[in-house]
Amino acid sequence: MGRPGVISILIVEDEIITARDIESKLQKIGYEVCDIASSGQEAIEKAGEHMPDLVLMDITIEGDIDGVKTAETIYNLYQIPFIYVTAHTDLNTLHRAKLTEPQGYIVKPFSPRDLIITIGMALYKHKMEMKLKALTQMLKVFLMPISMEEKLKRALALIVSIPRLFLQTKGAIYTKDPNGQFTLKASLDNSSCYTVHPGTCLCGKALESRQVVHADRITKEHTLHQDELPHGHYCVPIVAGDQLLGLINVYLREGHPKDEADINMLNTFADVIANALNPRA
């Protein structure tokens, strides 16, 4: 992972002068280059080590594994999106590249503007693809013959699988119990509050307002975990009609800004959970 709020990129290029030029362009426009790899095997190892947000993959790298096979392997192992970088490539290789479903292509030589546009579109496309995949899987989860607690835990795991957004082992879902208390029903860590009270802390404010509450870092409104690793939150109320049913609390990378696309996505997940908790609403 790179610096908070900064997109981290792995460059895979076997010509060091070209690689340094790409690195310079990326840094000038605000991206972080986590590393440079010159072969397929090295790229696979460095992707696992750094877990970048994106891989810029030269199709024609030298060695036993070309760029197409390398990109496919990295994605299968780590679900890291990739953009192919190409100059003059034969039609057969381009056909193989197409079948791996890259998030984009960029043709040498390219400008910083080309990088900004292609990378931005690639990350957005990947995020939306993962959102749709998670939503589809969540709908299947709520049809399974398992307990509601297990359904909620699996749903939470799917929510935090969205790339470049969540700290993947952190989060909780609270539901309203018969006494009107909002109690913990699913958790992906051992540090979640057991109950949430409307009007207090970030989660409580989300319950009280019935609106998504965002924090990009630990603030005085955190009632617990002031000494934890830096993080932020989205707190998302689960509402069906006029009924307040519960809350989703997910942990963000520190510095992640409030984003309407994130909020729309999280509200969609909350609606699915609301329907499962109260199918007559």
C-alpha cells in the first residue's frame, strides 16, 4: 500500500530509461511509483509485496513470461487492475491481451495527459466492476439457507472487497434488537463497539440523521480505538421505508475523501440488507 490517499502504481518495463521516464511522468502528476519490475516473475513478486492500486504493464517485456501472461497472473492472484503499455505489437499478441480484459491500453509515446485519462478511467472501471460483482454475490448470499448472522458477515466481507476504498478486515454491521438497541451482528475484527447509540460517535450520528457519515481520519468523535492505525470511516444507516433497521460501519484508508460514488454504492448495499432484514418493507 502507498501513502494515504495517493494512487500507487507498479511499472513493468524492461528498458530502464523508458521505465524512469514513465516514473517521472507519473510522479509529476501526483501518482506514487511503488517499484519498477523488468521481468514477469519480478513483477508478480513485487505486486504481491507492494499491493499497488494499478499495474502499468509493457506487453513485450523480455523473459519466459510476457506482459500478457504476467498481467493475467497478477490479476488472478491479487485482483490488481492493469493497463497495457504497447508500441508495435503483433496481432496475435494483441488478441491474447484483449482476452485478459485489461482496464485500458496506452500507446507509446504518451503524454502525462494520456496517463491521467487512462489511469482515471481504468480505476473507475475496475471499481464499478468489483461493485457489480460484490452486489451480485450479496444477492446470492441472502438466498442461502444459513443464519442471518452468517449472511450479514458474508455481506460485510463482500462490501469491503471493493478496491481502493476499504481496509479489508475492518468493519461491522449493527441491527436493531427487540429492545430497540442497535447491537453488533457481524464483524470482521475484534475491536468493534458492541452497541451503538443514536446521536453519539460517528455511527450514532449516522443513525440519528439517517444519512451516510464520513470521516477521513480518526477524530474526537471516535469513542474507541484512538490508538489504532490511521483510518477513516463510512457509517451507513440501513433503512426500509420509515424504519431504521441498522447500520454498516466500514474502515477507510486515512485520507480517503468523501465521494458521492462511494455513498451511492454503499446505499445500494444497505438497501439489499434492509430488504433481507425486512422483506415486507
